[in-house]
Amino acid sequence: MALYVYKFGGTSVGTVERIKAVAEKVKKSHDAGDQIVVVVSAMSGETNRLVGLAKEMQPQPTDRELDVLLSTGEQVTIALLSMALHQLGCEARSYTGAQVRILTDSAHTKARIREIDEANMRADLDAGRVVVVAGFQGVDERGDITTLGRGGSDTTGVALAAALKADECHIYTDVDGVYTTDPRVVPKARRLDRITFEEMLEMASLGSKVLQIRSVEFAGKYNVKLRVLSSFMEGNGTLITYEESEMERALISGIAFNRDEAKLTLTGVPDLPGVASKILGPIAAENIEVDMIVQNISANGTTDFTFTVNRNDFARAQNVLEGLRADLGGNTAIISDSSIVKVSIVGVGMRSHAGIASTMFKVLADEGINIQMISTSEIKISVVVDEKYLELAVRALHKAFGLDQD
Ligand code: ASP
Ligand code: MG
């Protein structure tokens, strides 16, 4: 007998028919003798609808009231799914986050889970019942409802799996797994049978939005075996797990990209101690997240300082730099470009192989693509290129690193 946590996303419970189909699937596993905890999202579009309603009431609703409102979406689906299971003759019981007692901190709209009381769930499982839990929500010490941030049901699923020491956590979604890259850009993209936590984190943070990043971090930390599968198709999906050293694996597991980048350069900056913090301090104070940073070596006592930010923050970052120029002295100028993208190759295989970077740069050069910035980590190499080359770059790299399916 195995214990599984199944998480179903919004599209998987988007209609009455789909909720019935989920119930069938859950019942099948339950009948086969497994213990099942199901975590559900709100019906697709519901959370956005609720956010819209709130905005109609008040331009800036308080986070506490937003959480009270947003948590209702998942309360609807747990009740409906439990009813669908009852209708199939399968015993089931629904729980909101507060009822389980998923204790969180009080950071409304982005709360973090502190502790999970498994007693209720355990009792139901032992009595042969399916447990249905509302994703995305918890309760703080005061008893106030909290939510875990958009996409937070994934984290609920993983956290319950960790607390219950489940054999696996299945994330059922509308894609059948994690792909080598976005199939809309590369039709020859392949589904991966396995990917490591580290690689998945890189892919997710680079814009492959299959899972909430926090859920992957959580799964890595508590060693929860995480599997991404389709709720509509049969198949084994993609298993996210620890690296197995003996495993024969590809050098590169995937090509990720991010279209939301913008680049700012400050030229003619005096090359003195404290300059980087003089530039990035005020940027951080504006709550603007900086991604890549490059400072050139100095010539004639001045240097260029370049960094990238999210395109949404581009105008604000430009304003901050304008305000800084007088302060920095020298003869500074701002060069900015919001039509760039970041393309990255990701793979733990990189650790043990030299020459991956030069292969990547050669592939791009052969396509006539100019590289504007480069950054590397142990398992990732990222380049910034003009956005018009995005598709070309991703396809060329996908092919060159042997990821195309035949
Ligand atoms: N319903 C929430 C959202 O749309 C949580 C989730 O689906 O994971 O963000
Ligand atoms: Mg989701």
C-alpha cells in the first residue's frame, strides 16, 4: 500500500465534468489499495475573477481581506470533488487549510507554511477515506486565513506529501510533463523522463512555468519525489528527483528562456570603491530585482556597469539611474534596451564536462547571433541576445545539444 498526494490544477477541475473525471481517477487508485490525499486548485479563472471583484470594491484592498476572498475558490472545489467521490461510492472528506491546520506565518497573500497537523488526515486515511484538501491556503496563529501566493497549490501538495511522508507527490496539470524547452517554440521538444531538483529550479526560475518555484524548493529540501503528469492523458510524466551519479544522462537537460528582460548600462562610471553599491542600492530600495550584472574592467579610471531587470521594472529603473548620475560624478551616460531576451542552457551534466560554453557560443556565432551578456553557474549558462533571435537561438541550441526528438 502506497500513500500518494495528488494535486490537480485549475484546468483539471475547471468544469463539473472535469471534476467528475478527477473523481474517477482518484477512485481508481483508491480501489487499487492506495491511500490518497487530493489537493485541488480553484476552478480555472476563478482566482483571477475574485481578484477582479476585489479591485472593483477598492483599488488597494487589504491583504487580509484578499486572502479571505481568494481562499473561497479552493473551498468550492474541495466540496465539489468530495461530492463527486461520494457519488461514486467512495468515502471522502474535504478540509480547508485551516481545518487541516496548515499553520503559516502572517504574511498575507504570500504566507509560508510553518507546520502541518496530520492527525485529521491520518485518521481519515486509516479509516479508508480519501482526504481532499484545499490548496493555496493556510491559517496563521491568530486564526486568520492566509494564502501562499499565486500557484501556491503546488506548494500545498508538496508540503502535505512531506508531512505525511508520502511515497510520491503527483502534480496533475494540462501538460504531460516537463519538456526540454517550450514546444511552442521548438516543435521537436521532448518530454523528459527525469530532471533533478536543481535543474527544475533553474528551468522554473527562467520562465518554464510548470510548477510554482517554491514547491520545487520544498520538495528538494524534504526529498519529496515529485512527478508532473497530465490529468487528461495516460503516461508517466516527468519525475523530479535527486541526481543519480550512475545515471547515463545528457549533458544538457533543457533550454530555458525569458522574454521579460531589459538591460540598462551606465557608462563612464568612476572606477572607485562603493560604486556598485551606489548604483544597485537605490535600485534595491525601489524593490527592483536585478538579474544579471556585468562590470567591465576600467579604462582611464572609468568603467561601464550593466545589469538586467524585469521589463515591468524597466521605466522605474531608468528613473533611478537618471537620479543617480549627478551623484556618481564623472561623465556618465545611460544606455538602455528593453528588446532583449535571456536564453539559457541547463544541465547537471555540465559539472563534469568542459567545453559546453564554447559549444554554446559557437552555435550562436554560426547563426550570426551576437551575445550581449553572459552569466554562468555550476549547471547553467545564460546569454542575453536581441529578442528577434530568440526562436533561432533556442532552436539551434536545442538541436546542437541533441535534444530534438527524432
Ligand atoms: N488558485 C490559485 C491561483 O490561481 C492557486 C493555484 O492554482 O495554485 O493562483
Ligand atoms: Mg498552477
